[in-house]
Amino acid sequence: MAFSTFTLVLCFSSFIIASAIEVSHDGRAITIDGKRRVLISGSIHYTRSTAEMWPSLIKKSKEGGLDAIETYVFWNAHERQRRQYDFSGDLDLIRFLRAIQNEGLYTILRIGPYICGEWNYGGFPLWLHNMPDIELRTANDVFMKEMQNFTTLIVNMVKNENLFASQGGNIILAQIENEYGNVIEAYGDPGKAYVQWCANMAESLNIGVPWIMCQESDAPKPIINTCNGWYCDNFSPNNPNSPKMWTENWTGWFKSWGGPDPFRTAEDLAYSVARFFQTGGTFQNYYMYHGGTNFGRTAGGPYITTTYDYNAPLDEYGNLNQPKYGHLKQLHDVLHSMETTLTHGDITNVYFAESVTGTIYTTNETSSCFVANINTTEDATILFQGTTHIIPAWSVSIFPDCEKEAYNTARVNTQTSIMVKEATKYEDVNVSLKWSWRPEMIDGPVLKGRGDVQANRLIDQKRANDLSDYLWYMTNLNLDEKDPIFMGENMTLRVNATGHVLHAYVNGKYLGSKWAKYGIYSNALETPVMLSPGDNLISLLSATVGFMNYGPKFDLVGAGIRGPIQLISKFGDERIIKDLSAHNWKYKVGLDGLKRMYYNSDSPGSTSKWASDSVPVNRNMTWYMTTFKAPAGTDPVVVDLLGLGKGEAWINGNSIGRYWPSYIADESACSGSGDVCDYRGPYSDSKCVSKCGEPTQRWYHVPRSFFQDGDNTLVLFEEFGGDPSEVNFKTVRAGTVCGNAYENRTLELSCQGHPISAVNFASFGDPVGSCGAFQKGTCEGENDALSILQKECVGKETCFIDPTEDKFGTSTCGNIVKRLAVEAVC
């Protein structure tokens, strides 16, 4: 099989001599220093956590069996203004890459610089949209110059730090563009030319490691095309010299305001991975392995939530999401043990029955086997290598030596952790929050119509370069008493917008608001209005909820108020319409409190005029502030914002993101999910959802690095109106841990940094139920399982139990595979 090899060199510095690592590939696998590798990777985005969290997240990833970390590079985070770059603090890309290297893991660097990622505007800075004669993601000279400038900047930064494998670093792959094949039809021939240009430009940077393009079936040689999705077992690369690679295995799904909680079972996720490796895959990346948080105004969509938990193996706060984390770790260990056979073995397929197939990888020394049952309802009993095996529906069994089953994707032998949010140890954190407040000064736009610029048309909100979520549209309307609009009755104001949030004021009076939900890009507010002959002032406030991040020509989808804006009255059976779209409109970007930085106690504009008496509630356009002590301990911290409407929150000047607990998840979204989530059958983002009829997001992550010694400040900007009196802080930790392990498979119980305080249930035999509702079955070992578990686990942070008859005694269960069920309290 032919190889595509990159010429690599030794890199010298004044302090060290780093040995170059040769990264190449053939049709079977990525090769590192000539060795074909099975590589398992996970996505962690440095912008969605904090620099202080990175080492722990990466360490847990390594302990979970990963070989590499994959990350995007976020153009609009680093170049918010053209040619002004920010790589400081939590945007320190090099520090993040070093942290991965220090843990001994490889890096896959997805430069893009278009990323999608449910990130604001797909990672593009808004100033890009506003450059003259530009067209994004196509053969356009203005765009390609800017894209090449940023890509080259990143490559040179990384080269200067000797971080590419060709320099002795740990970056083994880089990505150019992202999922362009999904939308290329919309761009026609210029889109095809653009793909070729991307490939040529990337290759010209001479990074010494392979480039990849995901979801791009026409990726030009030598670029490797890769797959994204929930399942990629049927994917084939477009080049026989390219290995079968999966750059995004979606571990769950993102969440949107008004949407339910997504959930993908550990069984199905493991099934997708095992099927991929059964069918010849050798590189797989989880998107996401840690999802994190959309701090500030970084969430895209529109309507992507602040939480980006993604139901990933590491939760939003960095805790282990069990059983997903542990179930996958065991799978990774088995796959790594088969690396030689998977990357060198001859492949033979065996058909046992309809929907049941086996795959045998054979070398001169050994063989490894997979058996898959893709039936969605029926278990399969097969005779394989002289032994009878039961393969559960929608599962894969793996036999590293083709004799003994080491793993089945449907049999979970790792603990389930039920996380709890508990009151902090500092009593005054929650009990005595004392609030002060001040109004957002809206008299200028609402009463006087004062703006900064004006135009005789409606302007797309992207023209404001994303300096704020907020843009005022104001017009003075002089009506003659004989104006036809007064001839009719029941006058209304109709404003056609783009699905974002809209607030309407006329002559200083608030008329109402309108918003939509994820996937809706057009809506209208229509409300009764009272106008008088003479001067009238219409003031409209558009509040974006993240700019669109995906789709063909997504950059051209409007934001703000697209129009028309109309006055409508009825005269008999007729409607009288007065179109105001071409009136002289004044515009003002942002809000006064944001400009004066009320959220930052160090800002001169934030230190005065806060009132502590008669704190109002349910008042829109209002700022609230309180001080508190940081919660004790090291557990992750969340703030409960139930009772508030919509707005943004800051801790010591650091934005923890948009909040919107008043947006209730659609009750109908759970109608097809049922009470029990069945892992069997293909997953989609509407399967196994939960928490319909509840606040979309009540809890908001506060990284501990945002705290300071002594007093801390929480500032809220309340856009809709709410009550801050119930706001409180809590810490997140494992409250209950349960195990449900099969016989002869060691069970590990861990409280993740806390001791096991009690064991409430234990049974070895055929127990029934699930965590929190276990019951003894029809048979059980003769030794008292509860006493054994209490003796071996209570007082320890972690304990290991072997579910065997030697430990728990003989049973009357017969030939069934026995299980140990345990419920412990942390």
C-alpha cells in the first residue's frame, strides 16, 4: 500500500534538541514514526473552559484512555478587531497546547478558520462580513486574503513554539475548513475552486504533518477527508491511500433556549465506536469529550444556551459523567490492546444471521474479532469459535483473541453517578445576599430618539460588528391629522424581524416583546398602538441571541429588524398600511450600562448611583448587584438564577454568559421519548430528551478562577424583569453512586474526591431496577453482599469489588450471568 510521507527535520533551539516525529498515513491508519496507530481522541475547546481547568480536563482525558485532544481555533475570539490579536488569559492557545503536550497526549489542531461549533457566527469575526466586496467561504479574493492571514498567523505561532510533530512537538494533524461538503452545492463552481485553494494554501504552509478536511468528499490530494456524525461505520474515504477517520462522533447534542435536555446513552455511543473500528476505522474523535460553557456572548445559533455540556464524558464542570466516561474507558483499553491486528490484520467477514455479522482481523501471530447485532429489538444467540454467545440487540461484542469476550457495548460494567447541587459551606453566601440596583438609562432612545448614526433604511444588525447584543432602531413620525392611517380603527404596529428578541416602545411607552426559538429566522411583533397627529417616536430594541453559525451562506441570513415595519388599521373590509421601512432611522449600538461597564467594580461608571432601598422586582431593563464570599472547597460552583427573566451575569467583571431561566422547555418535545430511554436503535437529537416543561437552563457555571479572596461581586443585567431574591450559589459533586456489574468484571466505585459514607443496597445474583430503585431478584449469593460492600468501601474515596461467587458465595441462579448491584452514598 502506498504511503504519503512528509519530510521531517530535527528542530534545534538554544536549550534543547527535539527529535522530529514522522507523521504519515496509508490506507489503514495514521502512522507515527512508521508505526500504524489506533488513535482515540476527544474534543476540548480551550475557550469553553478556563486555563486553570485545562490540566485537570486533559489529565482526566488521558486517564479515560484518550491518545489525543482535538480543538478548534476560534478566529473571532482572537481577532475581534481586524489585525488586533488577543491570546491572553483563557485565550492562550499556546498554553493550552503545552498543557496537552505536558500530559503526553497528541493534538489535532482544527484551524478552520470556519468552525461552526454552535459558536457565534461560526467563528468568523463580524468585521469580516462588513468588508467591501467580500463573500465568505467561496473563491473571493478579499475573504481568501483574510483567511490566509489568520491561518498563517496560527501556523507561525505554533511553529515558533516547535509544537508540530515535525518539530518534535505533539500536533500530529491539522484541519483546514470545516464541513464544507455539506453546503458546497450552494456555492457552485466558485465553491469547488475554493476547496482546491484551501488545500493548496494549507499545503504551502509546510507544517510537516497531514492536513484533513471533514465532510468533504472532494478533498483534493493529499488532504484526508473524514467523517462527522452519530455513526460513521459506513463511511469510506475518497482516496485509497487515506485511512478511515472519524473527526466528530457526537457524544450527545447541544441545547437551545426553549429546548429539552439531550441525552445519548453510553451503550449507543460505545456501539457507534465499536462498529466504526469493526468496519476498518482506526482514528476516532469524540465531539465533545468535554463541552464546557459558552461564556460571555460566544454562543451561536441563534438560541444556543450558555451551557455546552453536550452530554459529554466529562460534564460541563469537568466531573466524570458516569457511566459514559467509564464505559468508554473500558472500550478504549480493549481497542488499544488490538492495535496491531486492527492496523495490519487481514479482514474476513462472517454472517451468522440476518443483522448479525462478525469481522475477523488476522495476522501471522494472532487474531481479533468483532460480532455485531444491529437488530434493534432482538438479542441473538450464536455459536462462535465453538462457544455459544448471546449478543444483545444493537450491540457489538469484542473478542481480542477471538475466544473470550472482553467487552460488549450494551453491558455496562461501570458506575452511574448521580450528581447533586448542595448548599455551600459559607452560610452567608446564600442566606444574606443583599441586593442593590439601578435602572438602565433608556430615556435617550425611548423618549428622545437619540442615536449615533442614521439612514433612510433598515440596517442589518451585523453592521454593528457584534459590539453588543443590543441595537436601537428609532424613527420620528410626524402624522397629519388627515393621514389615511387615522381613517381606520384598531391601529397596530407590525415589525418583521429575524427571530431574535425584539422590544417595542412608542412615545416612551413599552408596548411588548417578541422572540422565537432555535431554527426560526423570521418572526413578527404586532401590537396595538395609539398614535396622535403630530410627532410620534417609535423606538425598537433588537437583542440578538447569537449569530447564525451553520448552513449554506449562513452569513447572509439577516439579524435585527429586516422589515417591513408597518402601521396597520382597518377600514371596513380593507386594511390601510403605512410602511415606515424607508423612513429616516437613527441607530444606537449597545446599552448605557454596558458602555459604562456597570458589571465591573473597577470601572468609574459602576461605582455610584446603586440604590439598596426598595429593590424592585419584575422590572425590565434593570441592573442588580450583590457581594458574597466564594464557596469553600474545590468542587465546581454554580449559581441558581431561577426567578430571573433574561439577561447576562458577571462575577467580578467576568461574564458567565447569557441567562434565560424564564424560557421553559417545550413540553411537547418529550412526547415521543417515553419514561424509559431505550439505547437500541439509531440515535437522533430528539431521542431520549428530558426536562420538558422546566426552565431551559437554571444553573450557570462559575469557574473558581473567577473568584477572588474576600468579597466577590455578582452583577445581573435583567432585560425582561425578574426577582433576584432567590439567587443562590451551590457546589456540584457526586451524591449517589451505583454499580451494576456483570460477574467476573471488576467494579470500581468512586465518589470523585469525597469518601463513600454509606452503602444502601447490595445484591449479587439477578437484581432488578436501576440506580435509586434497585431490588433483589429471584436469586442471590449466600454471603451478605451489603455487609461485604460496607466493609470494603465505606470511608474510602474509591473501592474495587470483584463480583464472583468466591466473594459473595454460591447462589441458586443456575447458569445465568450474575450481576452485582450496589448503591452507595457519597
